[in-house]
Amino acid sequence: MVIIVGMGIFSIPAGIGSGSGREDSVRYGDRELFYRVTYSKKRTTLTIVLHRPDGIEVKAPAGYPLSSIRTLVLGKSPWILKKLACFADEASRTVVRNYASGELFYVLGQGITLTIIRETGGSRRGFDDRGCEGDICDRAVPGAAGTRIALCKTSLTVPVPGNLTDQETRDYVKAMVLSWYRETATRILRERVQFFSSVLGIPVPAFRVRNIRRRWGSCSADDHLSFNMRLVMAPKDQIDYVVLHEMCHIFHKDHQAGFWAAVGRYMPDYRERRAALRREGWRYVL
């Protein structure tokens, strides 16, 4: 059995794995593809794993013929090159966060601007969010020393004590923004998990919100869900795709035909939503 693991939004390894193995390569056209073969006595499948930015690893059962591994890599070379090109494209569009006024963030797919209010004279006033209206506006979230961060229309406002250095201000704003996103994501995801629990006819599963680099979501063997808090930066249709995807794993623990049939049954346009998240997800960075 051969398993191909690539840059899917739910499983992207972070680095080359360890273990006994060897280096090898195959030539495809004018490209030499170098890869590492990692052997394991416990493994029964042959797996290709791609690692950012350009790492290729083949995980193989102990004693697996090198000639067969080369045949597999050569046959999958077009797919490998396509995925590595996607990695390079992602790297060229990397978002660098400085947590400074004017920086662009997203919530529910809408661009919002970070606004920092530096308090003076020892005052500890909070942001007045009265008059905020609409789905995009949020109640102020309490911060340190009684300050509050709040979203109103397209401005995410963070009051900052006036006696902080530039580095302290950056750290303070970052902590406040992450706290706000975690709370906002928890609230929105709770509502979507409850909604799809009703659709699927199951009890509401436990879930947690985390700040992780690669995955948008996961479902454990005991049906506990995890979601990336950055997911709340995406439009609602993309959020719903990830939530339904993970909740379908409660019934199907793999990505075989039965799993995708279940996703498609409840979300016929899931392919378009998945493609949009893959296309736009690079900008959802905290």
C-alpha cells in the first residue's frame, strides 16, 4: 500500500523525520530530486512526505527494495514538483507580523486594521465600543490593568499603557491580539460545532482552540476536536468546511471514499470551499 502525504491543509509535517535510512535521488526531466529514505521495522506502508521548503522523505518498511522506492518517486515526480512549487509560492507570500498600527488582519474574511492607542498621563481608559453594530463588531475583551481590546467596524483597537518601551508595546499588543482572537474563535467555533452537531444528529463534541502553525483542525481517536484559532480569520463558508471536515472524522478516521462521501452529503460544494482556503489561507497569520 502506498500513501502520499503532501501539503493538505490538515496534515503538513514540520520537519524531516529521524530514523535509520539513506539518501537517494532520481532524475525527472532536467531535475534531480534528492530525497531521504527512512526505514522502520514497524512500518507496513510506503509513504512519501513533503517538508517545507523543499524536503522529500520516503518512509518505508525495513528491507523495502530501493529499486521499488525509486520507481515510486519517479512516478510521483510531477506531483512532487507541483507541491514543492506551491511551497515556494507560499514562502514568497509570507506575512510578517510587527503588531504595529495600520497592520492588516482578518476576521470572518474581512480585512481589519490594527489601531494602537497609547495612553498618556497615567490614564487607564479603555476603548469605548458603544455604537458598534453588525456581525463584524465585537464586545471589548478585557486586558491587563483594565485596558480593553475591541473590534468596531474595520478597526481592531488596542489601548496600550504609555510607559512601555517599543519592544514592550509590541509584546503587549501581540498578547492582547492573540487573546482576542482566541476568545473570538472559541465563540464562533462553538456556535458552528453546535450547528453541525444538530445537522449530523450527534451530541456536541468537546473541542479546543489552539494557536498552531500548520493544521486548521484535527479530530483525535476519542473524538476530541481541535481547531486553529487563525481559522476565524477566514470567511464563514471556509470555517464551516473545516468544522464539518473534522466532525465527519468522528465517523470516518481516514480520508477514504466513505469520508469524502459524508462531507459531500452535507456540503456539496466542499471542494470549492477547500480550494478557497488553500488559495487564501497564506494570509491568515497571527
